[in-house]
Amino acid sequence: MDDVLRRLTAGLPDAARLEQILRRDLKWVAAGSPGAGILAASPADSVGSLAGGLASPGVVAAPAGTATAPVGTATEPAGTATELEELLVQAATQHLHREPRMERVAVRARLRQLYRFVLGEPDPSPAAYRAAFPAYIRKGVACGALDQRLLAFDLDALAAALDPERDETLPFIGLVTLMDRYLVREPESRRCLETPQFLFMRVAMGLALAEEPGQREAWARRFYHAMSTFRYLPSTPTLFNAGTPHHQLSSCYLADVHDSMEHILEAASDFGRLAKYAGGIGASVTRLRAAGSPVRGINGESSGVIPFIHFYDALIKAVNQGGRRRGTLAVYLEPWHLEIEAFLDLKRNSGDPYLRAHSVNTALWIPDEFLRRVETGEPWYLFDPAYVPELPEKVGRAFAAAYAERIRQAEAGALPGRAWKRVDARQLFREILATLQETSHPWLVFKDAGNLRSLLPGVIHSSNLCTEVFLPTTADEVAVCNLASVNLARHLGPQGIDWGALAETVAVAMRGLDNVIDLNLYPIEKARRSNLRHRPVGLGVMGFAEAVNRLGWGYADPQAAELADRVLEFISYHAILASCRLAEERGPFPAFAESGWARGRVPLDTLADLEAGRGQPVAVDRTARLDWDAVRDRVRRGMRNGTVLAVAPTATISLIAGTTPSLDPPYANVFSRQTLSGKFLEINRVLVEELERRGLWEAARDRIVEERGDLQPIAEIPADVRRRYPTAYQVPPEVYLEVAARAQKWVDMGISRNLFLADRDLGAMERVYLEAWRRGLKSTYYLFMAPRMYAEPSTVRVNKARRKLRWNLDEPAGAGASPGGVHASVSVTGAGTHPSAVETSPARPGSHPGGGEARPGGSEAGPAGAAAATGVPAPVAVDAPAAEREGVGDPPDLDGRPDGRLGGRGANGLPQAACRVRPEDPDLICESCQ
């Protein structure tokens, strides 16, 4: 075991101390485990002998007395090397909140397991690692897991390009996520075939299949290098499926459901097939007639839009996306629809279940006219779409004129009384916001900003599942978008942002995205037709907040908005030029002549179109730093892609890259994250590095955990640090809007903009959303509201009692008082999924297919399953909606470390003595009694 511990801590600062901690705690973690005996029985420096005759690499290790789903034909006994590594992972993750470097230990231990099953040895040399790659490709093709076209590559040359050391750069949560869901497995046995570097090269080869045969190896190496260094990552479907026989690589699909039974059922068939291949769907249902509307073909009445949404809800819940997560769908409705009030009730927990839809997401497609009437206090009119079929096709001033004409007809009696209704616009808006506060739905997306700023021909009728994609749809075309994200944090150098490297990454990512369109497997013909006609791609960004912190700023500082402005301008500029170069090489997209690009227009120019359509200015800074006139001249000659930018949530690919998602700040400086793979402790690495440089980390770390990642109450931390590392709820909402508005002016599609509010005042919510509209945002995504209360984790009970005791005894609680002995934990039952495990948990409803992980379905917890940490990974707030998290429940009580520090039992296994000051209170253990 000594040799194993030395290998796991090699090269880490303070390695000897980390090794000592692991050695001490390993026996504690193993206590009560069927495999505890391996520690006493194992030779000092031989891992292999721990296996006691290790079975074949295709067999899952299982503790004695438990059942597993075996991959091979035998079952390993307890006490194997795999089990030892499992215990090492648990021991390392217990210390993450105090010793963040333990994450490297956990990653190395988990990699040893993976290497043993994939490569046949736990610690392969770089040469052995690379030598296994050609055999992996051949085996994957033979068993049907990989595309046979991969055999045409020079496999030895690509193997030589692999860098095995990059596996260790993965964060622990990213590695476990890859192992659980992304690494390719044998179709029948479900045995894992890949390592992380094999995955990145497999995806790179899959993308390079669109290149000329003589250039494929060169482009595969470029794609591989950009992805394996986390400079950019494509979306989850591309990582899942590139280089496999089922190469559905696109993230998002948009549909417009028309008002006929034939099209309603055809749409259901389309949704099922799209969801089967891991596509997230956004669909407009605005055209569907209201309840009570006549159906002339059968001389009856329509049941309305709600039952059909319920039908789609049941369908999408039944479809499993490639066995890795459930299908996902967002339905969009314009707020003039007569059934808007019933639509708002869809996500409520109470009421007729036939009129509820808990799996689909809901969003409003809001025209400017509605918000104008909210501002002025004018009445709002609801209509049955059967009587106003032109309204879904109208935008801007044309919509306002058509809407006013329908109001005149309604008031004049030209429309049946059941076909319209007058309501108070402000009251309806407040009902929308109250529902949003209660259920986290509907999302608010702005129809006219999306349409008037589009450079593509046609009308956009909805956004996608995550509100960042804006593409036109018709009855015969289902829009498709292909996503990837640049990691800004990986483009920082000693002098700040490395602009040259960023430009190179943008060019590589744009080529990969364009290749996706030609390589893609289209589940339906309508999607293929639309994607090839418009060739839209959406390049986004992640790691923005990390870059802000590494540059020495806070998210709420003015420099953060300036950075968003400058970075998105630069990415937009070079993405457009990359598309122009691709057009010169491969030809422009077929609809180019009808687009705004053909007239030499760029995204910045469309702000004037939005202002003209609204009749009021858009409140956003217009500063430009680059030579856009040269770009305008260039785009007139041709663009390969109808769209170029869309900022997706990047919920899962940011975990893989080990950075902050999208443009969002960290939820807190310490918090627990629930994903499909388990519960993980997240720590702001940049903050830890800064506190270590200042010599403050060891003194402050327990208080940071105790305060749920909030630095403001901790006086020991300097004010400048507290200012630069706020929690998401401490960032003023106007900062979120400013960052998004400055970025949106350069983005031709949209930005998935999460909002965080510290209070629940409806007036404040109204001001925030109206300001988002005025600033020209195209969309908003989830609204997170600070929890009313936090569930108390068992591991801080003693600390609370200690503070109470000091108060009772009139003892001052000094500024430096800290809760000693708090232990952070990661749920290794989920986080430790074995590389050969058969089971893969499906995602909860609301998961994001483009950026990957399930997005939150509740307004009171953090993004992607985040919950503020309090000791061990804290449970989600007790009143948070169930859809917010992948799993609910308090973490297990860490009752009794060997030295007796956490209460419970001491080193001798006997109950600890009660407090000497208050012996009648068994839960009270003061500092002097420890």
C-alpha cells in the first residue's frame, strides 16, 4: 500500500503530509466495510497481490454479500486492488474542503481503476497507453461500438499524438461524469472501452471524417489537442456519438406545431425520434386553438392546447435518450393565447393531473407589445388562435398593427365572445412572475428581439430547450443547432488573455461545428432539410467567471462587463471570419442570398433594427474595438453558416473542463452539486489559490464551509477578497443584465441567462425582467431565488451548540472562532461508479442535452443541482422543488472519526463523554471538552 500512496501523492505540494492523512483515514473509511480486512492483510508495497488472484478486467468488484451486474463471467471477491482504490477515493474525498489537493489523489485512484479495466494494468507507461489505442479502435469497430470508417485513419500516428498525462488534468467530478456516461462501452457486455484521451481522439477522428482523406489525420490532431486541453469542447451529443455508428451530433431542435390533428400527431412522432437520439426540443404550440373552439370537420369542440401538451409530456417522459437520460422538451406559448392562464398552471403540483405537465418545460414567447402595455397600464387582449391565425407570423410593428386591428374587431363584435378576453396587462404579468417564483416556469423569452435581430430569412416561433438558439421554423422544417463552447479560462497568459490562442481555438471550433452538419445522422427529414439549408452553428463560451477571478476582478466589478463585451466581440469577429473562410473553401450556405449577411450586415447592426421595431432605444453600450467594416465587406461575399454564436448553459461540459459554466458566476465558494453521477463538493479553486498565497486558507477554510461558501461574515478574510468572491445571490441583478446585454450585442442568436435574486419581492422581479427586455436581451433562463431557510446538516450541529454555549456563558465568540473538525464528503456510491458498471441512471426531467447535465427545475436552489455546502455536501433546501435535484436527502452522518472529533463515538468505540459544563445536554460538546 505504501507504493500506491506514494504514486497517488507524487508531485503534489506537501505530498508526505497528504500521504500521512490518507494512511490515517483509510482505516476509518474502511471501518464497517466488507473489504476492511485488505488493509491489514495487504503487503506493504504490492497492489497486485491485494487482488488475491484478480479476475478478468471485465468483472466488477463487489463487496462480499452484495450483488452487482457482472460484465464478465465471474465475480471478484472482496479485498481486491479495485476495492482498495475505492477506499482511497473515499478517504481522499473526505478531505476536499480542507485539502483541495486531495482531488488529484481521488482522480489518480479512479484512473487506476479505469486503466485496469481498459488497459489491463493500473499504472501504464505512456508507451503502453499509446500502444493500446489502435487495438481499442479495432475492437470498437468489431463489436459495433465505433464507426468502421475510423479504421481508415493512420492509427499509429494518432496514437503517437496522445498525451496520457492530460487524463490527470480532469477534475474529479469531470472524470466520474465521463466514466459514467460518455466513455464508449461494448454494446452487449457494457464493458468500458475508452480512457479519457481515447474519447477525445475518437471524437476528433469523428469530426475529421468530413475532411479530405489526405487531411484527416492532421485535423484529427488539431481537434484532439483543442479538446484534450479543454480549450474548447463540443456539446454532449457530439461527445457521446462522434465516431460511433449512431452519429447524431446536434444539440437542439426547434419545431412549430400547426393546428391540425395530422400535424399534432406528426409532431409527436418527430419529438419521439429526436429525443431518442439525445436531442433537446423547443416547440411552439401557439397555433393550437383554444378549448371550446369549433372543430368543423366533426362538428365538435376542441379540447384546447393543454391536453396536447399533456400528451407530449407523457411521450417525452417515456423516451430515453440513448439510455443516458430522459427526453427533454420545452413548449412555448405567446401570451395573447386564450389559454395562457391554464398554461401557467401546467407546472403546479396541485390540481387535475390531466391538466398538468411535469416533464416538459414551459416558456413564454413574449412580443414587445405585451411589455409595452405592462409599462403603460393598457389592457391586454387574449385571443383564440383559430380566429387570429396571422399573429404568430407577425413581429415588431407589424404585430402591433395586426394585434390592434383584432382588438378593434373584438370590441366591435366582429369576433365571437368566446374567441377573446380582456385582462389587465400588469396583473397578468404579475401572475406570470408569481408562477415563475413558485415553479421556476415559465421562462421569459422575447419574440421581437429574437426575430428583429436575426440575420436569417423566415420567422422564428420559439427558442430551444435552454433559450439560447433562435432559428426560423415552418411546418416542413425543424430547425437544428450544433453547439460548442470555448473555455475562456484556458486562454489566460501572464499578460491576461492570449488573444492569438483564442483566435486559433475559435477557428478550429468553427470548422468542427461545420463538419457536424455534414456528418450528422438526422432522425427526421425535416431536420436534415433545415440544417443543410441554413447550416447554423452556435459557438459559446464557458469559464468566464473563472477568468474574471484569475484576472483579479470580481463578477460585480465593472471590469467583468467590459471583459464580456471585449471577449464576445473578439469571438464573434473571428467566428464570422472563420465562416467566411469556410465559405471560400466549401461554398456559402444555400439560403445565403436571402439573409442579412448577403447585405453586409453583422450582429451589431441589428440593434438598430430592434430599436426601429420597438420605437424606443435599446439601453446598451455600442462601443466596438475591432475593424467591423472589413468584416462587412467580407461577409457580402459569402458565409458558410447562417448563424455563428449562441451561449449555451454548458452545465456538464464545464464540469468536464473543470471551469465555471457559461457566463454564470459560481453558485457559492463552497457548495455541493448533485448530478446523475452522485453528489460532489465544489470549491472555488481560484479562491483557494489566493488564500493560500496570502497564508489564510488554513485559518479560514472551516469558516467558509460553515458559512455555506459565503465570505462576507468572515472578518479574517480581507475586504478586497470578500468583494471579489461573492455568492451568486450577492451579485446585484443589474450586473447579470449588464454582462448579458454587453455580450448579446455581438451574439447573433441568444444567451442562456440565468438570474439570481436574493429576495422574493414581485416588484423587484418585475423591474428585473422589464430591464432585461429594455437592454435588448433575447431571453432569460432559470430564475434562482435564495432559499427561505437551510436544512441543518448533522455535521455542524456541534458547532452550533458551541456557539450557543459561549453565549450562555457570556463568553465572546472571537472573530477567529472556527468549527473544528468538520469533514467534507462526496457520495462515492454515486461518484464512484465503476468503469464497467452496467447501470446508467437517467436524468430527471429538464436536463439539457446540449450542455449536458440536468438543469434546475426549482427556483430555490443553485444551478445544475447546486446547494450551498455546510460541512458535508449540504442537502438542497427543504422547500426546493423536486425537479431541481437529481436526488434528495440528508447526507449520512459522519459519526465518530477515530480521534473522536465529530461527536458520536470516540477512538475506543464508546460514546463520548457529555459536556462537563452542561452534562444534561448530550448533543452539546463544547470546545474545552474536546
